[in-house]
Amino acid sequence: MRSVPRWVFPVASAGVVAVTALAAMPVLKAGFPSPGVSTEASGVGGAVAARVDDAVLYMEDLPLLGLDPGDVREWSRDELLARAALEAGLENRRVSRLLQHRARQVYLRDLLVDHLTASLAVPTEQEALAYMRSHPDEFLLERHYYHILMADSALADSIHRRLTGGDNFQSVARRVSLSQKAAIGGEIGFVTGGELFIAGLPRDAALLQGVSPVYATPGGRHILMADDTRPLEDTARVAAMVRGYLFDLRLQAALDSVASDVSMRSDCEVNL
């Protein structure tokens, strides 16, 4: 398997976080009615790392589950607590089945993501530069950005009205922003708008002049301001980010193609 640049790995590993979080839940660590990993279920044996009745965790299971020796005691304690919850009648069996299915679904999805990540061609620097030249306002022009981050949408709307009414952006940022840049008036410095877009802000932030609307993202409510421009100076930095972005587009297109192909052979229904 050929090497993939380090900047590719976050694309492929996002799902791993999800399945790790699911697997950490006691109801999955102790899948009912057979809470652990047994010889009959898995066909494995050998040295036992931990056991609670018929739930067995073997030494050879640890690397498969991403566990280290320090996790074994936690596994055992979680198994005991899960059994206590079962004895107390706390289990919703339907939820247990759904969680078990979801954990397996995400695990298999991530195997496919890893497979495609390793098989797809990584965009070259020349491809990245060509993309940047085709979007010059986003990637060949740096803007001097300032940023305010807030958690509350009502506060963000109120602050936005004050900024568009003439309040000084940097003074407001020092008072209310949750960003690490708050102490310096929210100043990000000169970056290309495309970098902000790739980082998760709406694409119109890449072409910003003056004060932006309130942008809602999973990380909070954002207000940006751009007050100056200059030609891009560090082309290599931006090209590296664009390569990652183009690879992500390539990977998502491949995943969409696979999903479309399987859907043609499946009875699918989505109502929401």
C-alpha cells in the first residue's frame, strides 16, 4: 500500500472518531445477551486479558479494538456496570440493537473509506496550483481578517447589529469573542479566503469585504471582517491545503459513486 501524505489522514479518520465514541458505550462494550467476546462467537482463544462470566476479552483482541493494557481494567469494570444496568432493568433492547448495528455500520464504512483513501491518486501540486489559478479571488489574494466567535445566536445577532451600526470590530472582539484571538482584537492576519472556506466557513467568506453576516457552524457563531488585501505570499502553504481539499472532493465523489452503485442493487427508502 502506497504512502499517503499526512494531510490526507484527517479525511479518512473522521469516521473512526465516531465509531470509537460508539464503542466506548458500555452497552456496546457489553453487547447483550452475550456481553463480551467469547470463543464460540469469534473462534479465537489463547491468553485471556479479562473475563466476566461468559464475556471474554483475549489478548489478541486488544490491537483489533485499539485497546492497550491500561484499558483492560476499564473494559472489565464497564462489563460489570453494564450487567448491573441489565439486572436493574434499565436496558432498552431496541436501543441496544440499534447501537450495535450502527457501530458495525460505521466500522464497515470506515474500512471502505480507508480502502479508497489508499487507492485514490493524491492531487499533485500542479493540480492544486491550477485550481488556485481558476479561483484567483479565493486563493491568490490574501485578505486581512478579523474574527469574533460566540456560542449564543441571539448575542451574535445583537453584536452584528452593533457592528454594522458602526461599533469598532476590534473593541467588540476583545469584550465578547470566545476566540483565542480575542485579546488582540480578533485579528487573524492575512490569509486567503479559500483557507477559511476549506476550514468550514461558508464560501462567501472567501470573498468578504467589510463585515460578514453571522455564520453558524458546529463550532459556534462567527462574524468576520476583512479590511485590506494583498497578493498571496506563501503559495506553498495554500497549495498544500488545496491538495487536501481536492483529495477530499475526490474521496467524497468516490464514496458517492459506490453508494449510488449499491443503491441500484438495493431496496432503499429515505423519508427525511
